[in-house]
Amino acid sequence: MDIFIDSSKDGLTVLEYIKKHTAISSAHLKHLKFSERGILVNGSHVTVRYTLRNGDILSLATEDSQKDAQHIEPCDLPLEIIYEDGDCAVPSKPANMPTHPSHGHYGDTVANALAFRYAHTGEPFVFRPVNRLDRNTSGLLLIAKNRIAAGELSRAMTEGRIKKVYIALLDGELPSSEGSIETYMRRTAESIIVRENCPADGGGDYALTKYRTIKVKNRHTLVAASPVTGRTHQLRVHFAGLGAPITGDDMYGSASELIDRHALHSAALSFPRVSDGERVVTRSPLPEDMAKAVSEVFGELDTEAMLHMCEQFLLENDKIN
């Protein structure tokens, strides 16, 4: 991991920088200190007592080694990478592809596709998803490529510095063109999978969604939605609770002739770049099945304008929060 030292960090020792500005554990710091190329400044080995100056490049050996690599079967699966740097990758997941291996899905996941990709680059592969999507939800995922990036991005997620906007097609109309949905959510008594809204004292977790309507026609709504909190099935439960379930969602609504899965796509994602904290904004257009469903309801829409609107909604939420 390469870090540019700006004037605000001038005068810090390497140790002070690591403790204040990274998620490096004590155990990993010890490993860096005793590795020949564990800590470099401008390409030369230094100790943790070295004083950093404006313009320095601090390099920390955060990359995984072969002994860290997981035994995930590499499989040649279609997976578009929207953004990638030394610390993370942002793939756009197709619908019907699970995020990680589980019973019955050991060779058809995002993890398998990435294992194949990195096997061909010679990089040791450890699957570290920062967020996850339901199997039938398409769109952007954030994957950390080393343990330090995983710690930094997980902390950013907890602190609300990672923002997401989804596009959803709904069966029904919303009470207003723009607004917030605030509830508490819990598992139902009958299932470990299905969620429901509940009273504040009902044993659930607080859930907040912000939304903005894109188009309304024929009792259908196309909406941009930002889950401020990250509860399981949050958008699906929230829109169903307003009487406008996501089209094709047979768990919280009903199956649809328009699409054979719930019409939900992770369209915009922003996060702080690990190396310098600068904000990265990524976008993913609607996949073919959802674009077809949307066009059948609304006719042809300007997809670029739709993505731009989602990006603006995302950036507005960034400023608010």
C-alpha cells in the first residue's frame, strides 16, 4: 500500500501515522517491522521512528502472501470490473450470482470469478467483501484486496462513509416523490431469512432508507433508493411496507411477468480511496433483464440521465451525512 504524505501529516513518525491513520493491527505492525521491505519511504527501508515529510511516499507491505490465500476454486465466470486499484476492486455482479460460496454454490459466485481473475495475475487471493448483495440483486460490490484495506473500508462502512444508491422497479406508487422511510426491522418468528418491520420496542434494529422517484406510470414506480443503514432485505421490506413491493419479489410481494427476479440493481457506489482518502464514485447501468422490464412499463428512458441522477442523489446524501 502506497501512501502520499501531505502537509497535514508532515512531522509524524511512521509509528504515529500508522496508529492514527490506518487499521493496521499490532500483530501486523510487528510483521512489517521485521520484514526487509515491510516499511519503505521513497523506496528505502526505514524504521517506525522515521519522521515523515510533506511529499514522501510511505509504502507498507499489506499485500497477501501465498500462505494467506484461500482455497476458493477459480472459475471462468463473466464479471465486469468497474474500478480497481491496489487496495480494492468494484465488480458489477450479475443477477443470480451469489456473492460468496455456500452450500450448493461452490463454483458460481463472485469469489470464484475473482479467484480466476487473480490466479492469472499471480496475486494471492483472499476474498474480503466489504458489502454483499442478495443472489438475485445485481450491481456494484466493494471488495478489499488486502487486510489493511479490509480494515479501513469496514471502518468506513461502519462510520457511514460508504454510500450506495439502488434503482428499483416497484409494483405501486409511493406516498411522495421523495422522502425517507424509518422503521425497526427484525426476523419473523417463522423464518431465519424473512424480515419484517416492527415497533421500536419490538426487538428490531433501526433502519433508514432515503428515496427519490425517477418515473411513475401505470401503477409502477421507478425509484432511486439509498439504504443509510444496512439491514438484511432493507429496501425490499421498506418498499413492501409502503404498499409498493419491488417488482418480481415473491418473498415480500409477488412474482411478475416483467422479470424473473426482484427488480433491484446497485447502480452507484462511493467510498474513500484507501491510499489517500479521496472519494471514488462508481456507476453501473441496468442489466438487460431489468432494462427490458423498465422499458416495457415506461418506454425507452435516457439511461445516462438516470445514472447521473443516481450519482447526484448519492453525492447529496454524502453531504447531508
